[in-house]
Amino acid sequence: QVQLVESGGGLVQAGDSLRLSCAASRLTFSRYDMGWFRQAPGKEREFVAGIRWSGSSTSYADAVKGRFTISRENAKNTVYLRMNGLKPEDTAVYFCAARPIGSIQPLGNPSQYNYWGQGTQVTVSS
């Protein structure tokens, strides 16, 4: 079955950087838009960033614009999330997700994603 495996999370201090990776297997990666979502304790899952199948279009949540960058390498079946200037409020479990190309819905709509990873914990201390 399709697998999405996140890595790169950890415990960092405010202002530090991290790069998350999500390796996909058993799907034609270049035919999927990819997204990063996060869920903090006691909160609902929220959209962080998304990227179209070709990498030509990206979208970000307002809370991370200018600090986070999503990218992908289709040859490696991998999507990345570079996180700079981390803040304590960025603390959450980060999930990557995949949806088939062709959706006209915004990248931030979680209902369009049909594959999800298990998540990686990011903890930012103040």
C-alpha cells in the first residue's frame, strides 16, 4: 500500500531551523500534489504548506509565510518542508499528505488528500 514516511522532526530552540522530509512509496509521486499539515495538542489539524505535482505552485498558511518553504524532488519521491525562525507555537506533530493531481480545490483543503503519513514531532522551546 501507499506509504508516506516523515522524518526530520526534533526538539529545537526558538529561532532555530529544521528540514522535514516525507518519502513516498508505492505511488506515482509526480501525479500527486503534496501537503504538510500539523496538529498541536488539543487543537485541530491545520494546513501548513502545499505544492502542486510539478512544483510550479505553492501555498502557505499565513502563520508560516516567509518562514517555511515547501519543495519537492519528484525523482526522489520526496517532499520537504524547510522551517526557519521556529517559534514555540510551531510545536506540533507534522504530517505530510498526498492528493491526486487535477483537483481544483485549494491545496489547503485537507478533505482532498487521501494518503497521510504517521507524522513527525516538532517541539520548539522558548
